[in-house]
Amino acid sequence: MPTAAPPRPVGRRSSPPRRPRRRRSPADDPRFRLRVGWVLLAALLVISGAKLVMIQTVQAGSLTADSEKQRASRITIPAERGAISDRDGNLLAFSTESKALVTNPRLINSVKGAGAQAYKAQMATDVAAVTGGKVDELRGQLESDRGYIVLGTKVDPGPARDLREKYPEIAEEDREARQYPGGDLASNIIGAATWSADARKLIGRIGLESSDDDLLAGQDGFQIADTAEGSNTVIPGSTRSEQPAVSGSNVQLTIDSDLQFQVQRMLADYVSASGAKSGSAVVLDSKTGEVRALADNTSFDPANLLSADPKSLGNQAVTTPFEPGSVNKIVTMAAALEAGVARPDEVLSVPGSIKVADRTVKDAWNHGVDQYTLTGVLAKSSNVGTLMTAQKVGPDRFSDMLAKMGIGQKTGVGLPGESAGSVPARATWSGSTFGNLPIGQGLSMTVLQMAGMYQAVANDGVRIPPRIVAATTGPDGTRVPTPAPEQVRVTSPETAKTLRTMLSAVTQKARGQNGTGPAAAVPGYEVAGKTGTAQQVDPACGCYSNSKYWITFAGMLPAQDPRFVIGIELDAPRGGTSAAGLFHQIATYIAQRDAIPVQVAPPAVQTLQIK
């Protein structure tokens, strides 16, 4: 049987079993924890100090630069565009300070809420009154959901400030405005410059404004400085570096504004009255080759380039060649006189037609064998007599004279888009080619090149290639004249004088001895010149048209001591129209304006035909 446990003693409490005693950790010692804390704090201070030393020494430069980039701005300082003036210093194009008004339609909607529409309507009305814009168009812009619109450009600073005070949502941008005080005066020469939002400056688009853009534009400067947040307002004293802008150079032209105005007006009226498609005219100083006037019948307002008719933007007087017709007969006559194979009083038996290779050429009027002097051949514009003379000259001498006259070559006048015209290469000439070229068909030239031929005759046989830029004036005020072009000796002075006498017979009016251009005559003066009529090519057949012609005239005033050379071209005027009448108008104006001395004795009547 199991043994019973001994009885507990009565009256005595039993104690709990005794746990083993735990060893005390150093971490429990407050003094230990304090020592560890001091060590960690010292280590942290050492690391922080090292980092501070690194920042202040090794990384100081790069951190400073990064900081500067975050708050410094590079502000462009636009260069002032150079001006363009005429030969007397009258301004044709210059720049002024202006403001562009801009706003944010979305911002107006959020600020004005229900009253935004009425607010915008009043804004459009007030802006239109200042800018000259259309109220409806401005309202349409303001009603859009765009974040940026331009309300107007070329706004004077005063009115711009008044609008900003009334409408806080309107902001202004600094812009340079191009002014053209003459409107369309010489616009085909000057061209136009307009504001570029991307470049933040005026950019030349066409004409001299484009071709001379680098010269006129100058060089922008810059400023690196701290700016107020959200603007280009420089904080005083914060400028770090600065490079000033270099203004563009001023360009002075050889153009005479008064003469240019009259030539433009006369040409436009004459083209309109004649029914021509277009026309061009040029006036040269016979002694220097400088261009005094150069015009097309259409022009444009450079201040409103976007609204201009694209057809009016060119400069046909230098870009568009044509077949000159009989004005080119001066080449044959110059070569014949210079070579000594013909004389002005020499009498030629001229039939009504002549065969050159496989081609038969006729005169403009029907006739049998007539007796004409060489002067008469030129004055009557006989194709047959001219080709008879050209055969004496020969193709090589004729080709050489064309080159001396500058035909087939750019003049280097200084205008963009100039055409060289065209002359068949001498090696390609066939027999029939020499039946075309001496009478002004089969080759082409611009009205400026045509006038250049007659300038050589007017200047005693020396051709001076025309130019239109007289000088440039740099930003430092130094005026640099355009270098004189290289002169070309075309004929001897004696040949040139003889040619002038022969050309004066073209404009004479005498019984039985009329030239083809008496309408060009100017009372009180002897005028030398030549009419021209050239068939145009009909694109339908690739052949010469019998109804459409280039009509030309080139001449000089006065004949024996020329001051000016005038060249005119008309594109397909109504049948029978001559350019001689327009020469008369321009020459008469010049003679009166410049008070050219009147010729006391009337010129002798030259014999053109022997009856």
C-alpha cells in the first residue's frame, strides 16, 4: 500500500521556492548609458563637422554655382535695328519702342465669374480704340479658352499703361516696331521686317530688310542677374555679368525719294491705262550708274505685310527677265561702229525680208527695197537692215559686245533675287540663232540690265554696273561708302557719241523722216532712245505669239550730255501701246525738277530714208 505523506506541522507556513539570482548587465548601469551617449554624440559631431568642411571647401564652388543658377536669369538685351534712308538721308525704315498687349482669357473667366462676358466685351472695345483692331475679332479671341492671346502690337507705351491700369489682366511685352514713313514708297526695294515671337526681335522677311538682315539687325547683348519671381525685373545690385547690345548698321540707298514716288505713280497709272499685265521702270545716274528710282507697277505697305497681295511683293525690275526686242539693236550698231564695218550715214538697200539660215525675217511693215541710212535702220527699227549689219559684224564680235554690255550677267546691284537673264552659249549657236539675237529675240534681260546698256552709251562708252546701296554707317558712327564697281570699257568715246546721235533720230518727228519713238520727245531737249517690241512665247504651242508682246523703251536725257538713263518694260499691253509716252512723262519731270538747261538751238533733222 502506498505510504502516506507525513503530516504537516500544525501552525507553520511554508515559504515559496527560491529563484536563482540574475547577473546584473552593464547596460543597466546609468553611468554606463551616459558614457555611451556621450560617445555617440561626439561621433555625430565629428561626422557633421567633416561634412561641413567638405561643403565649405571641396564642394563650395559647385554648390554656389548651382545656387546661382536657381535664382539668376539670363536676360537678352535686344539690339536696335539699323535704319534705311534715301540718298539725302530721308528715313525710309526705322525702329521704335512699342508694346504688345497680351492676356489670359482663362484667368479672366476665373476672376470675373458670371461677369466675365460683359467685362471682355468692354475690354475688346477699349483695346480696339487704342490698337485700331476690330472689336468683333478681339471679342472672339477673348471668348476662347486659351491661356495666352495677343490683343495688339505696336502700341505706344502711354496708352498701353492706361489699359493695364484699367484691366489688370492685361500684360505688356516689350517689342521693337518697324516704321515705314513712306508707306509703299520703294517697298519693292526695301521689303519688310516683322516681329518674331520666337527670336524676340525684328526679322527681315523680304527685300533689303531680308538680304541685309545681318547688317541691320546688329548683335543682341545679355545680362545675368537676379530677377523678381515670375518676371524679368532685375533686383538692384544683383547683376553678375553684362554684355551690351551692338546696334545694327544704318543703310543709305542711292534712291531719290521724290523721284521714286513719281516713277511709281506714273508707272502704275500708265500700266493701268494700257491694259498691261505689269510693268517696271528704272532711272540711273548716267555718270555713276547709281539707281535713282526703281519701281514695279504694284507695291505694298511694309507695315502690313500679312495683308499684302503676294503678287505685289516681288521686285520684277531685277528678278524677272524678258525678251527685249529692238532695244537690243544697240548691240549690233555698237559692234558695227566699233569694228569700223559701218557708218551712220551709210546707205543700205533694205528689202522687206531676209533669210538667215532656215529662217525668214521680215520688217514690221511691208515694203520693197528701200534705201535707209544706218541711222534710219536704227530709227525705223528695221529688222532686215539690222541683220544685214549684224552679218558684217559676225557672230564672234556680236557675242563679245553682248558680254561687254553685261547681258547674261548679274549686275550686282545689291538687291536679292537678281536674275542674270539668259544668252545662249556661243558654242550652241546655230545659223538661225544669229537671225534672232541681233533683233532682241532668243535672249532675255531685266529692265535694269537693259538700262545698263544705255548707261554705257550715255557715259562715253564706259559701263558702270548699277548699285543701290550708297553707304553703311556702323554703330560707332563710321560711314563706309560702297566701293565703286569695276568699270567696263564697252566702246570708244567716239562710238558712244555717234550712237547717241543715231538714237536721237528715234525720237525725231519730221516730215518723211520720223523715227519710231517721237512720243518720247521732251520739248526743249534732245532725247536719245530706242523703242522695242518682242513677241512673247505662247505656252500653248511653244512658239512666238502674234498677239502678246513685251514693249520696251530705253533712253537718255539730254542726248549729247546725258544726266539720266531711263529704262521701261511693259508686259503685254493692249495692241499698239508704246512705252515712249511713259519715258516722256518721267523725263519731263526730271528735266523740270533738276532744272536741266534747255537746248537753245533745235537739233538737226537726221536723214533716215533716201526717197
